[in-house]
Amino acid sequence: MTVEPTPWPLPDVAAVGAILRARTQDDNDQELGTFTDVTRPTAAEVEVLLKQAGTVVYGAVGDPAELVCAQADMIKDGISYWISLLTAMLVELSYFPEQIDEDRSAYEHYKELWDNEISGFSGLVDAAAECRAGEVIPDGSADGYRGCSWAFPVDVGGMVGWSTKW
């Protein structure tokens, strides 16, 4: 099974394995810590679910290549986390649905994480939008306004009146 490449980066199957370690067992019930050709689901099958989860998350946060602020890497790490968590949930739903009803699946716990942290996801969406616009968190070192919640956007060109000589 070949997964078509996406226009944006996806976490690898090891990132999902870090969250869903118990599902990374080989034929001898040894936890491998990542998905391979001998796990259920296989690495290729998890890659398909990663792409589906990535579509959902990137649909909300936008293209990571457009992030221009100093916090871009931190935002990208958050994107990877949410994609990995959603993928772990999809693995449980699609490969072990009978275990969900019997309380033998971690799905409910992952869903609880998702539900409890949804404000964090909304914050990530907002942070990505601000980062895409070039806004930054002020450090306050020059003017004594430490902890303030505003910042002038970075001049990335095209802003009316920015860097004008009049």
C-alpha cells in the first residue's frame, strides 16, 4: 500500500506509536514502540490514517510553510501532536472497535484528552493564524511592558503605511 505524499509534513508512525504503544506489538507480543509490517495495524495502514488526521488538522490550522513568526517550530510541534493524537483515536476506532465497548481500548482516554484539550487546539489554530500574519509575542525588554499581550506585526511587506517615509 503506497500513501500519496501530502503537501505538508506529517508525523511519522513512531509518533503515533509513542502515544499508542500497546498497539505496536509484533507476532511475539513484543512492544516495538512503532508500527511496522508485522504490527496490527501495519505502518502503511497507520500512514493512511495519519494522512486523514493531517487533512483535518491542517484544514483548521492552514499550511505550516506560511508560518513566519519566531514560534513557528513550536506551533508545528503542536500540529504534530494533534495529528498523532487523532491518528491514535482512528486506529482504535477502525482496528479495535469491539474493544471500545468492552472498556479494553484506550480510545475513551484519548477522546477525553481531545475533549479536555480542545481549547488548546483552538489556541493552536489562533496561534497559527497570528504566526502566518507575522505577529510575535513581545519580549518587553526595551520599554518595560513585560507580560503585555499585544505586539506589532513583523513587516513582511505589503502593509499599508508600514515603513513609509512620510
